[in-house]
Amino acid sequence: MRAIFSILGLLVVIAIIGLLAKKQLGAVSELSTKPQNGPQVSVPTNTPGATAQQQSQQIQQQIKQSVEASMQQVRPVPDEK
């Protein structure tokens, strides 16, 4: 009798986990199919003839600006179903 309740409890837990996983995967696939607006990450451009230190600083500045711009975007909040 105890084994039957253990197996039934395990099946209930697996069913709940399956439903939660399905819900999460549906939300992730829904977000990935929506087109993103705003600035996209681009490869930094270098100035020809610049020293390695200048190029490094320029790349760091461009990446910093790109990250700051992406942090300013409003993130869409998925609706609860």
C-alpha cells in the first residue's frame, strides 16, 4: 500500500514538473520569435594606423557604449496566462 502511494506521488510530481517545463518553454519560444527592436551588437571598427593601445581603448569604449545602450532598452514583460 505504501509503495502504491509512493508511485502515485512520484507520478503527480512528474506531471507538475512537466506542466511547468511546458509553460516555460512556451514563454521562451514566444520571446525568441519576436523581432527585437533597437540597437544590435556590432563588431567594433578600428582606426587604421592607430597603436594597439589606442585600438584597445577604442574597442573598450565602443563596447561600453553598446552595453549602456542595451541597458536603456525597456524589456518586454510577458503576460501571465
